[in-house]
Amino acid sequence: MAHFAKLDADNKVIHVSVVDNSVITDDNGVENEQLGIEYLTNVHGYSKWKQTSYHGNIRKQYAGIGYSYDPERDAFIPPQPFSTWLLDEETLNWVPPVPKPTDKSVDWVWDNETGQWKDALDYLIEQAEQ
């Protein structure tokens, strides 16, 4: 199965459709994205689609609703989880400005106000006290 992301005017993913591989395979047995776009345009009456890959083989990563399509990078970028996180240009994933602690005995949570990782239990107690 092939997957296609429906993009709004700002290149945000608003829907993902599944298309049978036979629809996007040309007469020579080669997959062709344009065939999928034409099919979806005929079905939905909407023409702004980009193919995505469930396994991340196309355009860096699978496009989910809320992701953005960046035409310069020809890639999908997930929503920024926190305003302080930075985009890793190689993976196109958001990373914290401070590495997550490696202590696996603690559940860590990002505190965007302080720009630090905190013990999740301590963080929840702090939030409840406020």
C-alpha cells in the first residue's frame, strides 16, 4: 500500500490516504507518485498531495496529521513539541537544547519554562502545588 499526505495551503498535513500499489504502478511496473496524485485528485477533487512512506523511506519520515511538508528539503517535519527545541538538520526531528539524562531509573519530562529535564514525579507534584 502507498500513502499520500493531503496538504493545506501552508503545506501542513491535514489527512493521509492509503492507495493500492496497483494504482501508482505504471505499465513498466515502476511506482510513480504522479499516478497516485492524479488518482486522489479524481477521487477527492483536491490536488495537493505528496507521497509518504510508512517506513520513512520517502521524505525522511512518515507524514502524520499536523506535520509540515518542506519543499526545499523535500521532507516531512513533525510539529515542534516545545518552543525551545531545535530542528536536527540531519534527521529533521526536534531535539531538546539540553540532552535527556541517561538515568533510566527515572522517568524524565521536559520543563519548557526552566529549559531542563525533571523527574516526572517531582514535576507532577510541583504542578499540582501551583
